[in-house]
Amino acid sequence: MPARGDHDARRADVSEAVWRVLAARGFGGLTLRAVAAEMTASTGLLTHYFPSKRALVRHALDVAEERSETRARQIAEAPGLPALRAALLDVLPLTAELVAMSRVWVSFWDAALGDPDLGLRQTQRYVRWRARLRVHVEAAIGRGELPEATDPEEVAAMAAAFAHGLVVQVLFDPDRFPPARQTTLLDGFLSALPRA
């Protein structure tokens, strides 16, 4: 039986291969055979870790969530609207790495729509994301950048919808939505919010 360190190292190798397959093919192209080919290993080796496609998809989701949570983030110049801007820039596909991450998450939506457990995880991710955005909106209200009557939940929902709508357009038409245009569109969205 392999030592625990060998097992952990092999699992890390598998996770890296899973990420590369996700980035290239999305969740729809994620198969034991594709991951094995990426590793130049046998599918038998992978079935030791993932006895089913469902287990592989759940591991892939864990890998995607870890990558999302541990990546470098924008640094806000100030709380309030500048922090909201930074948080939204964090999800736009402004670099090759973020394009890959966006492709992974958009492809996951299809799997989540067809699986109640995965759908619940995605719903919970959106709840957490909107809550993080809402904190910045509340700070903007407190700083007098937005009117006191602003509904933070509504602005957070609009901001999330705007950002993910832009992500999808970038993925399908990257030449029309280069990073500079994405940033300009984001700044236009933020400037259109009612001001105090």
C-alpha cells in the first residue's frame, strides 16, 4: 500500500489534471478517460480515487471552488463603491487565467441545472457572493456614495447579474469584449447607479 504522502501527492496530481481538463473542456468534457489521458495514466488508477462520474464531478467542483477562493484578488482603493468595483473586477475574465476559470464555472451551470445537489451548491455560492457584494453596497450607503433609500440586496443582485452577463458575452465573443472594454462597461454600470 502506498505511503500517505504518496497518496496525497498523487491526489494533488489528479486534481491538477482535473483542473486542466475543466479549463480546456468544461464540465461537459470531464470524464475519467480525459483526466487519465491528461495524466498519461490508466483509467484504472483514477477509479481508485473516483468510483463514478458523479464522484469525479464533485471532486472537480471542490477543485474549482478551491481555485476560486485562493486566487489573487483585486485590492480596493477604498471601501464602498471602489470595493464593489474591485469585487466585480475579480469575476470578469480579464486574464487568460480568469477566462479559464469563467469557462469552468459557466460550464458547471449546465451540470448544476440537471442535478439538485449541485444546483443547491450553486445557489449557495450565489447567496454567499451576493452577501459579499451587499457589504460593499452597505458601505457605499454609509459613506454617502449611494442614497440612504438604496436597497443593498437589490443592488447586489443587479451587480451580480451584470457581472455574470458580461462574463458570458466575453466567453462567446472575446474579440468584442477585450479587458479594456469590460472595465469600461463595469465603470458605466457603477456610474449609472443612483447617487446620493
